[in-house]
Amino acid sequence: MAADASTSGADAGQRSRTVSMLLLGAVAASLALATGAPMATAVVGLILFGVLHNVLEVRYVVGRFSALLTRPFLDLLAALVAGVVACRLLAVVAPGSARLAEIILGYAILAAAAHHGLDGRRRLTALLALGLATVVSLAFPAYHFLVLAHLPNVVPLFFLWDWSRRIGSRRGRRVFRAVQLLWVVVVPAVVLLGGLDAWLGADPGVVRSVVGDGQSLLAANAPPGAAVTVVALRLLTVFAFMQTMGYVVWIAFLPRVAPDASAAFEARVPWATGPRLWAAGFVAAALFAVLLGVDFSRGTTLYAALAGIATYLELPVLLLLLAGGLSGGLAAGTALEHGPEDQDSRSGGDEEGDENGTVIPLPETRGATPQVPSPLALGGPGNAGRHSA
């Protein structure tokens, strides 16, 4: 029995290292594509994977954080997000008013999340910070939307950090998290500081017929007045790189290693099975490919409206993760997933033999029926009544 446990622990450790190395390879490939042809990488990636990754992103967030996204709060969130979608569509005819309205609705979503998931001093602090941020964003809307354009590419870091709690080996978790910090923090910093300027390509290449000279694409990812500078090219390269890594995370990684989140989503929305979601994503991708080819500007406007659903669904969850509103629930959920033995294994140090722990569900374990995780208990006294479905 001891030999079997040791073998199982070694296999789990090997799988965690394999996952980290595969993601590291994806980082290298994405960086090579983005530096050599940032415009083509961004546009082709958007056409092929944009809609699909948003669909799978919504599935993961709703499934993983189902205890937070209960019906009363989810109904309010749906109404506010619908308002955001309308604002993005109306921005074509009334850009100024629509953008200011989206800012207000966006902060209203975050304030609703703070009221729903936090209490006491944490709630008050979050609401005051959101009030101050609202004033700043309304004063500088162009910079608000610049941050909002890049923020969704950073968000996967926090969900991957949360998922890494399943890696039983402390060393395995550290390696995995280091890979995530590499692509979310280190690589963008190197690009923005000019470390890769010699390899950056500014030619639209294969997407010239879609974006022309690419100035509109550069302007969309750069501060006001910087569209024709090297800063704009660096920002576009960072955007293309991180967008590509986002596709890897949402389409290739999390659906493979977190089947419990998919099962929890399907338990709430039985008709939205995996095959149907994938089929819908591919059909939408084909339709968007035609629309973007015919009218790139209108196509990106429609895509931005649909992408707002995923963005404004994940941001409230991210706020509560950062504010600690989910910390107790995450710890409890992790304990239920791992069991007592895994808790003991994580309490140990970085000993060479400390590789026992949760077996990451790679292909050989994916045949089993995924277990829907127990609801995450939200922190704070007095929250139980507000969070019931």
C-alpha cells in the first residue's frame, strides 16, 4: 500500500510538472507569434477563438463560483450587464454618452458585488475605493477604456492561481504559479520596456485587407495620441501575446483540468452541454469571420458588446477574490476536493518526496464522471440569508 501511495504521489507530481511545462511552451509559441506579427496574431486569434473563449469563460466562472452567483444576485447582474451590452452597441451613434453610461454601469456591477459578497469594514473599504475609481474614470474615460481593453487578458492569472490550490505539492504549485507570473507580468514588462523592439513587426501582413494599415488597431490599444509611436506597437504586441495565452487558458487548459466547473454549470443550465457550447462557438466564429472580413469596424463593435458579458461577469468575482470575500469558501472547497490526506501533504515543506496530493485530471482521468464541487461558503456573518438561491 505504501508503495502504491508513493507511486500515485510521484505520478501526481509528474503531471503537475507536465502541465507547467506545456504552459511554458505555449508562452514561448505565443510570444513568437505576437512579436513577429502582432496585428495578424490579434485579428486572426479574434476571428478563430474570440467568441468560443468567451462562451467557455462564462461556463467556467458560473460553474466554479456558483455559490456566489445565486439567483437574486445573478438576476441583478444580468440586468446590469445587459445595460453594458446596450451601451456598447449604442456607442456607434452616441459614443460619448454611451461610454460614460458604461463606466457608471460597470462600477454599479462591482458595487453590487461588494454589497453581496463582503461585509463590515471590507465592504465599506471596497465601496469607498469604487466611488473614488468611478470619479477618476469619469474624468479620464479614454484611459478607463484602455485599462478595460487590457484587463481581461490579466484576469486569467487570478483564476489560475485559484485553480493551482488543487496541486498537492507545494513545489508543484510554486512552479505553476511562477509560469503564470512569467506570462502575465514578466514578459509584458520586458516588451513594454523595449527589450524586444528589434523583433517587433508592424506590418499588418495577412490581415491588411481587413485592417488596412493597422492604425485603428494600434489606436485601440494605446493611450490617446500615442497611436503612431513605438509605445503603441509595444502595447499591441503585449495585447496580442496575452490574448493568445488567454485562448490557451480558456479553451485548452481549464476545460481539460477543471471538469467539475463544467459539470456545475451544466447542473444549473442542463441544455448548455459541452458539445453544444463548442458547436455554438465554432458557428459564431464562422459568422464573425464573414462579418469582420466585410466590415471590420462593425464586427469588432458587435464582438465587444458580446465580450462585455464575460468581462463584467468575471470582474465581480475577481473583486471578491482580491477583497477576501471568497477566501473562506475557497479554502473549504479545496479541502472538500482534496480530502484530509491532501491537507496533511500541503502542510509539509518542500521535501523531495512531498509530491503526493491531488491528481490533476489529465486525459487518463477524464473518463470519470466529474463531481460537482460543494457550494463555496461566502465569508462574513449574516451572509447566509442573502446568498441563498
